[in-house]
Amino acid sequence: MAAPSKRTFLGRLSLPERNYVAEALRTETVGGVLLLVAAISALLLVNTPLGDTYDDVKNFSFGPDSLHLHLSVGAWAQDGLLTIFFFVAGIELKRELVSGELRDPKAAALPVIAAVCGMAVPALVYTAISLSGGGSLAGWAVPTATDIAFALAVLAVIGTALPAALRAFLLTLAVVDDLFAILIIAIFFTTDINVMALVLSFVGLALFWGLLRLGVRGWYVYVPLAVVIWALMHASGVHATVAGVAMGLMLRCTVREGEEHSPAEHIEHLVRPLSAGLAVPLFALFAAGVSISGGAVADVFTKPETLGVVLGLVVGKTIGVFGGSWLAARFTKAELNEELAWADVLAVASLAGIGFTVSLLIGELAFPDDPLLADEVKAAVLIGSVLAAVCASVLLKLRNNKYKKLYDAEELDEDEDGIPDVYERDQPEYHLRMAAIHERKAAEHRRLAEAATASHSTDSDGPA
């Protein structure tokens, strides 16, 4: 009996998966740049004479009070706009489970274990530092999240083209991160429950699911229903973003006869730019506005809560993701892709320490009764994310030449049919196309050689 083939960690993606990852990350990269601009703008506004105006806008409240929706602009950004972000995260998770990296339990073990360890170790680092310094344990979940958009913006800024397998690994880590983040928010940051509103929100979700299964179409049906579900979830006391993930998970990710794309893929294509280009940057604009002075920065490295956040992101995330990946590969007897090295996994692990959007959200939820500490924790998230980005940039730059060669090889399309050659080299049609291309080139070179010979002969026969 033949020995079972060994599983490859960070092996080549299938062509559909590669195309999906490439399109998704292009959108997220643009969103990440906007996210950086929004965060920098918020810091500039707060730390200039415009700070009072910024606070007035952020704290301006509007909406129907009778529906528990008389919220400040900052709260609308946190509870409303981020629901769009988590809706897309729900779609991503569903797609990963149905047709992506998580569809095969054995293959899913590696990124899932890496993601879980990448959340557990930062939480332990924060807890250990807070306990040793007599700080609050309420912020244990703050350094557990990874911000894929911010991470991709860093890649764009430093000009590093990661191979497709590493990009897909980073995206899968972020998807699993988002799932556990929303579970943490739902379980640990829900206090008072309005049972009737919660039951009605579940009824709305059941109706949403039923309409999808019946094949009912039309945004005018689902958008109003989604708003009602969101409002009921908000009124129930459970964080409203949970509704977004739930609805995203309900969408169908399989393609039926006569369909070019699944409903989930179609809706994600429409909503992802809204999430990455508008919802998340606006949230960052109102969440990242914290006062940064010399004393405030020094306090981040002296208070146990803030130091725990910084070290959780920079050290805990790196150790967690890298250690989880190594242990999972060893446990499942998976072999690392021979074109990559464990140094590459370490670089991606340090990149996962950028925990901007969801970390800021959890920071606000963790300290609702201490606005000053909440702001200090948000400053710690900013500093920790920047330090993680710097560390990742250094590690990635050390391997940049290798990445560039791998990326160029993955993108090479010599037969010009729109499909990278690495996916076609075992197909006879590819070699026939290449033979025809080379024959045309050979014919052209023969023609040029004959023309050069004739020209040379004419020059030789000319007058002395």
C-alpha cells in the first residue's frame, strides 16, 4: 500500500482561490490606505486647536430615542458602520468554510490553530502584565485581533509583494480572528439583555434565512429587513455587529446551474468596497482620535493595562501565530512549502500584530466607565500596531528579493491567455500555444537574419 502523501503547509492555491484572494486583497489594500489616512487625520484633529470641534462632531447625537437609537456620531460609527464590516467578515467566513481554506478539516487545522494561538497568547500576555502590575483585567481581549486592511496597507507602503500562499494565510487568519472577536464581543461584553428584543431579532434572522432559501430576490426586501434586525439586536443589549456576522453567514456561497457567481460572491462584490472604503475608515476617524503627547506616550509604557496591550500585539501575536503554526505543522505532519522558510511565517506572524479596527472597538467596550483609561488603551493599540508594522516591515524587507521572484513566477503568463503559467504546465494545450509563439518568434528572427544578410551583401558589393 502506498504511503499517504504529506500535507503541504502554505502550498500553492487553486486557481479560483488565488483569483478570489487577489481580488479581495486589492479592495482591502485600498481600504487600508484610506484607514491609515483616517487614523492620521483623527490624531491630527485631536492634537490641534480643532480638537474641540472634533469632539463636538463625535458627540453630536441624533436618531429616534423611542427605538433606543438616539446615538452619538461616534456610536453610530461603532455600532452601525462596523456592522457592514462584520457582515463582509461573515460572508468571508462562510466562503472559507464552503469552498476556501477551511472546507477541509485537516487543511483548516493549521490556520485555525495559528489564529486561536494568535488570540490566546496576547490575552495571556496582557493578563500576566496586568496581574503583575495591579491593573484591570477588563482589557484582556484588546490585543487579540488582527486588522487585515491595515496589514495590507503596510505591505503596499513598503512595496512587498507576498507570494499568494502567504497572502491567503494572512487573510484566513484575519477571517478566523474576526469570528472569534465577534464571539468575544457577544459573550463577554454583553451585560443587560432585553429578552423580547433579542427574540424578535432572532425571528428577523429566521425570516432573513427563509427568504434566502426561497430564492426571493431584491435589495428592497433584504436591506429594510437587515436594518430592522440590526435595530432589534442593538436594543437587545447584544452588540449590534453580531447581526452583521449572522446575516453574512446565511448567504449561499455555492453556484447553481445558470449562475455565474453565487449570491454571497455577488453581494460581497457590492458591499466590500463600501466596508473597506467608507465604513471602516469612518469608524477609524472617530475611534482613533486620542490625545498623544510626550507624557501620554510615556504612560503607555508604564501602566499595566496599556503596556499589556502593546506587548500583547507586538510580542504575543507574533509568538502565538508563529508558535501555533509550527506546532500545528508538527502535529499534523505537514511540510512547509519548499519555496518558503519558517522566517516567512515569522514575518507574517509579526504582521498579524497590527490590531487596529477591532482592537479599538474592544478597547471602547472594555472600559465603558473609565473614558480616560479607554483613551489610553486606544493610544496603546495605535502604538502597538505601529511597532508591529515596523517589526514586520524589517522582517519582510529581509526576504523581499525572494518574495519578488516567487510573486513574478506566480504571475508569469507567457502564453498570454490570462492564466498564470504555473497552473497550465501540465496541460498539452499550454505547450502547443508556447510552441506556436516560439515558432512565430523563430520565423521573425529568420526574416530579420535574411534581411541583415542581404543588407550586408549590398554593402560589400558597393563602390570601394
